[in-house]
Amino acid sequence: MTDTKVTNIIRAKRFQNGEMTQQQLADQVGLTRQTIIAIEQGRYAPSLEAAFRIARAFGAGVEDVFQFGGNRPHEKAGAV
């Protein structure tokens, strides 16, 4: 399976948000934990709707969490 060109900082965002678990994020956005794992690891590109739901769970915009084309989204200084 080929990795997607959509990169993300979901793991860092989870830890910035009280060490949120993958299951907690999944429950909040209406996805399965397995789907969150696949998206987080870059094995699956989320739908646009799922990307918005995930970003909003962190109080962020889509481009603050996801980026297309291999460039990692910029993390704020001191981010995990």
C-alpha cells in the first residue's frame, strides 16, 4: 500500500490537547479508532469532511493540521 501525499500533525495536536487518545478523537469526530490510526500514520487520506471534523476537534483550521504534497504542516514553537 502506498502512503498518501496528505501529511498531518494529528499526534502532536492530540498531545497538545490534554493527551487525547486516538479513541477519544475518533468518538468526537465520528470515525473509528482504526481510521484515526491510518490517517495519523499517513496510510489513508481523510475525506474533506473528516479533515474538517478532525481539525475542528482541535480548534484549528484544516491547513493547521493537514497539508498536501509532502510538506509537513508547521508546528508552533515548543509543540510536541
